Amino acid sequence: MDNNSDLNYEEAISFIKKTFIEKVANSYSYKQNQYSDPHGYWGITFSKENISIFLGSERSSIDYRLTINGNNIYLGSFDDRVLQLKNTSKKNFIFLIDLILRYLAQYPIV
């Protein structure tokens, strides 16, 4: 975990896209949608079929969501280390992407 540094919006989105593409074998099948607003909220959503993965920031705090078949998945029950994540650092985004991929590996739809 790295809760001592934050990426700005442009750096973070670029890093998240690059990392997602490198780590997700079929990343081309995910649609991407990103946003930023002046109040400190920004993020990117990767979605396909019945899976939606959101990574971003809520006023400098890391924010993430995993939705499968319309159900939000609480990753803290899968790996409680996710509760320690605070900042939007490269290390924390890598951890989240890896955690989400480990979770999704349980499902044949990935």
C-alpha cells in the first residue's frame, strides 16, 4: 500500500488504462468511459456484458466499484487489505486491479 502519494487526474487515468490493458488479457473487449468534474471526482469505468469495474477518486481518496450482474461486490470481504487503501497512488491502483482480477477469476464470464 502507498497512502503517502496521490496521482493527479491525468496521470492516474493514463496509468490505470495502461495497467488495465497490460493485466487484462481480453482488455480490448471492455468499453471505457472516463469523467472528471471540478469538485475532485474523477474516474474510469471498464465494462462489458454483465461486469463493470470503476477506478477513480472521490476528493483525493481512492474510489472503486465492482459490479457483476447489477450487484455491487464488497471487496473488503474478499481481501480485507482493501480497507487500508486511502490515496490514489500507483501502488494502490495496481493492488486494486490485481484484487479485482483475482475476484473475477472465480467466474467463467471473465
